Amino acid sequence: MSDALPVSGAPLRVLHLEDSELDHELVTMHVEAELPWPVEFTRVEDEPAFLSALSSVQPHLILSDFALPSYDGLSAYRAAHVRVPSVPFIIVTGAMGEETAVDTLREGVTDYILKQRLERLPSSIRRAMNEVESRIQRERAEREIRALNERLRARLDEVERLRNTAERQSQRLEIQAKQLEEALNLQKTFLAETSHELRTPLTALHGYLRRAEREAGGSQTLQDAQRVAENMTRLVNDLLQLSRGELVQSIEMHFTNLGNLLRQVGRDYGVQAPDGNYEIVGDPGRLTQVFVNLVSNAIRVTGNAGLVQLEVEPRAGEIEVRVVDHGPGVPDAVKPRIFDKFYRGKEAGSAGLGLTIAQQVVTAHGGTIDVIDTPGGGATFRVRLPELEDDEPEDDLSSDLTLSESELDALTETSLREGEREETGADGTETRTGPSGVRPDALA
């Protein structure tokens, strides 16, 4: 199939079905001078040559005589319309009745020109080629519109598919959210009921321990038992608060010897603790709870108290306590969530609250807690607590209270003068008494 229009600089290929050489030359003369393209003519005289040229020449335009010795223009049009339907077909004839001309136009012939009026041929060709160009642009636009519609339809189908998928996922998420909410409610209910159930025996245990202490006298064993019972009571209260979504409360600040507290925890669990005294302001019971949680977790993970140790390092404005273990360590993927409420990792025997409580207690003390890897393997939990601020230096205070010798003499004289008063005796003589009405033995 030929190109509908010649490309820039290329000739307009014209196939001319004409048996008269003279008529062909006349047509050529009128066309070449008037058209905006260079023209390349191919003349054929019969049907076989015409049909062959349709394929070999691939014309942009077909001109045909109406009546030929062995062929006719209307038959030529029908053959061309089958093979090259988009190529304009103009009949150029010497004589044609009006009825015949109308019939050819109804058949689909582009135009007809009488040989006596060849001056009309260039304008007819230009009009036909313009129509071809308009048709090409229209067909191109229609193809683009169809392609756009197909893409839009595909996008709409994709959007519909995604919408259906999103709806299904939303329904699944709603179901999962309801299941999760039910599970959390059950968990809170369990914690609340368990906490209440544990309170009764713990209260009785406190009473028994206090009575035993009164009857048997104070002993280290009873004191340790009472302290453990108090820690258990505090843990139960924390479980109850956390089940309600509350933070750890009732922090009571006191001057606390952190070194003694750590050594007590180390003695209870058989863990090496540092020497030295480190004064801070904090709640000793809550801080004991923090380090008990950290140490017991470390022993549970390592399986051996000998692989756990407590370290203390005073730093600028704070004291850092490290609970160091040489166990399997904490994976990097777990570290960001290890302090989350109810997060247990791989520890099925843990409720997932110990580290949460520890973090909240440390935060309430204005400190921080985190976990890092222990060199050589294991995990190290670092607790940083604010250091006790120093009081005003004694030298500055004593200098403020120190008086000069002259100021001291003046103060003494003033005090003595204010303490003296005059008295009149029975004989009319005046005597001067010292402070508090004490009469001096002699006056100098």
C-alpha cells in the first residue's frame, strides 16, 4: 500500500490510465506547472498493465479515462478501490453525460474532469490530496483516541481490581483488629483478676512476716523475706496499673545509697556487685525493682549467675549502672521493641512487663535505659541516673558567717548594754544590774 501523501521533497506518484499519448501529455502539462509537489507520471493503457502498476508504482493519485478500447474507468476504479482504497481516483474523460457522472460519484469516484476543462484538474487534485491529508489526520486522531480509551479502560479495570482487593484487605484488617481488641481485653482482664487474686496471699504473707519478726526478733532472713514480699506486692500493683494502661506511679524520692542497693541485689541473686558508695535521690524500692528485673532476666537467659555482673561508672552529671551478661545477646531486630509492653521475644516464660516497668521507673527518675552488645557476646543493659548535686561548698558558707574582730566587739558591747537595767535601792541609791537581773559582785 502506498503512502497517502509524498514525504517532503519526494515526487507525487501519479498512475494515468490513458490510451492516447496526446491526452496524456496535455494532462502532464497542466498538472506539473500547478501542483506544489514534483510529479512522477506512469502511463498504462489496458487492464493488465493497470493492475500491475497498482502494486509496482504504489501511486498517490490515479487518473483514468472513462472509455478505453479494452477497459473502462469505472471498472478500473472498482479494482483500485479493492487494492488501494485510500488513493484518490479522478476520471478525466472527453465526454460524459450528467447521469453517468452522477453514477460514478455515487460509486465513490473522487471527481471527474472533462478534457476540454483541464485547467480545473490541478485544483481538483489539490482538493483531493487535502481531503486525503484530513482523512489521515482524522484516522490518526481516532486511532489515538481508541488507544487512549483502551488505556483508560485498562486503568479503570486495574483501579476496580485494586479497590476490590483493598476492600477485602480492609475487611480482613477489621476482623483482625476486632480479634486483637478482644485478645487485649482478655489479657487486661486476666492481669487485673490475677493481680487481685495475688494481693490476698501477699497481704497475708506480710502479716505473717511482721508477726514472726515481733515474736522471733529481727533477723536478716526475715528482713530479706519482707523485702522480697514488698517487691512482689509492688510488681502485682504494677501489673494492675499496666493492665489499665497506666504508667508506673507512686515514686517516692529519698536520699539513696545506690552502692548498697546494688550489693543487696547481687547478694540476693549471687551476682558480683561493685564496691563503693554512690549517693543519688531516688525511690530505693523502685530502683531495686529495676535491677532485680534486669538481673533476673540476665540469669534466666544465661542460665548461670556467674555469667552476670553489675558494674558502676560515675560520669559527668550521672551514674551509669551496667547489668552485663555473657549469654546469647539481643538480636538487632529485637532491640527497638524490647521495652514495649507485653513484648516477649522468644522468651515464652516471660510476661513481657519487666523491662517495660524498668524503663518507666528509670524515666520517672529522670534517667535513661538502653541495651547494647557485650564485647565477646551477650547483652549489656545500661541505666543512667542523675547524680546527686553537691551542696554549696562549706568554705563559702563559713566565710559568710565569719565576723571581723571589730564587728565581734561591737556586737558583744551591744548585747551587754541591752541586757543591763537600772534599779533603785531602799536607800535611794541606783544600782546597775547585768543581764537577767543578776547583780554583779563589783563594778569596775
